[in-house]
Amino acid sequence: MAERIIIDTDPGHDDAFAILLALAAPDLEVLGLTTVAGNVPVATTTANARRVVELAGRPRVPVFAGADRPLLRAPMHAHDIHGKMGIDGYDWPEPARPAEPEHAVDWMVRTLAASAERSVTLVVLGPETNVAMLLRRAPELGTRIRRIVVMGGGFFEGGNYAPAAEFNILVDPEAAAIVFGSGIELVAMPIDCTNRTLTPASWIPDLKALGTRVGDACAGMQGFFQVAGNRKYGTTTRPLHDALAMAWLLWPELFRGRLCNVEIETRSELTRGATVVDWWHRTDRPRNCLWIRDCTDPAELYRRMLARLATL
Ligand code: RIB
Ligand code: CA
């Protein structure tokens, strides 16, 4: 039975890889994409989500635009990493189909209300604003959610967009606090894991060698996406953070983590957005999150990812 998923996303280069990976997975049923302001404004993340589903040859996968700003704070974008339109590096056509007219949160409520208990998985690849709004709008529908897999956070690795915070959590810490405090089964794919799971040196040639539009688009995106990160980290390749969150769903056996308490700092201006991980179980706070610490075989992971992308 394929796992029914909703992808909440701010495409974003690594979001695009995650979406393509999901659409290529026979064991995942993508019910739809909900977009959020994050890497770039929500109008652009929405158009990009449409571009990616059409690139995958799945134009009927619905895309719903969501929150255009965090719950409380001013929007924050990452054009320095993702460029002006968010998935720069390829000559993208305009999307052929528009996004759906319904607001993302309204559609999530309607979809969960029509779903059985614990039957829908949320894969959250950007700031968690939409999911927080969903949980505040219809808390009783939390039991329809099987699990929430988020790309976000950092503890052993520190932060990537602030000294103590990873971008997705930093943009909307209040939303993350609602999601992490929901009591729903939660898996976090933090930069603790992703920053140590870099794409192989041959990744771009491997993608080009697919000889497909998907391969060409992914090669172009990777080339653009890794410039800023390589300069900042002194690396030669970069990890596809969001695609690793999706990969956990497909191949959890390739990852190691620990169930522990994770709380979100929302008050301090110095450490706002920090994910405070009680890795050594020093407190009796609820162990609300499976915190993924590393990937046991990055080469195998990206080999599997390439094989799935080759099917599109
Ligand atoms: O910190 C990495 C995360 O922030 C990824 O989801 C990337 O797409 C950006 O949203
Ligand atoms: Ca993202």
C-alpha cells in the first residue's frame, strides 16, 4: 500500500529534487503539494512547484498556495542560495497549468477530514507555517496524520542561516514550536545529517548522462545551487537537504537517529530558531522527535536517488 503524502514545500532547488524523488516513487502516493513562503516568495514557490510537477510529467498533481509570511515575523528569503526565481540554473518554461484556487490550509483540512485515522503523512520541506496553521485551525484532525517528516533544524552542526538556527526553523520558529509540540509522530532531518551527506563528485555528470529533461534540469539546478554553499563551506559538492528528508521516508535503513526531546527557541533574539535536542536524555521532557543524526551510506543513497530520477 503506497504511503499517502502531502508535500509542503518552498522550491527551492533541494525541494525540487525531493518532489521529483517522491513523484518517481511507486511506494508514495502524492496527494498534492502545498507551498509556503521560504526560499523565495510564495507566488514563486507556487509557480516553481507547478514547474517541477510538469517537468516530472505529472501535471495533474495539484499545487495549492499557502502562507505568504511566517505566523508572526517578517518574511525571510534565501535568494543568495537559490537565486532570483528559486530554482535557477535551468531554462524553465512557464508552468502550463495554474495552481488550484483553494488555499493550501483549506485543502489540507478538507483532505484530512476525508481521510482515515493516521492515513496521511506530511513531508515538510520549508518553514512550517502552513502546518502550524492547519494544527491550530483543526487540531482534531491531527489524528488523521500518520507522521510528519520535516527537513529542518541543527544541533551538533549549529545553524546554517544564523549561528544557532537552520533556515526553515529560523524563518518561522513559532510555527515550528507548534509542530514540534503537537504530539504527532515526528521525524526531523537536520543539517546534522544533511551537511555530512554530500552529493558525490560525479553527481552532475551522472545527472546529465541520464539524457532526459529531468536529468538536464537537475544537473543545471545542482550546478547553480552548490555555488554559494561550496564557497561558504569550502566544499566541492553540496547536500540536497530536502531530498534527504524524502529519502528517509523511502529508505530509513540508510539513516541513524534517536528518539529524543526537541524544543524550539522562540524568545531569544540571539538563538531564535534553535532546535534544542536532549540527545543524552538529560531531562524528562517528552521524547517528541526522531532526530536523524547521519546517513550510513551516502554513496548508496544518491545511487538509489539517481536510479529513481532516471525513471522520470
Ligand atoms: O536549510 C535548508 C532548508 O532551507 C532546505 O529546505 C532549503 O530548501 C531551505 O528551505
Ligand atoms: Ca526547502
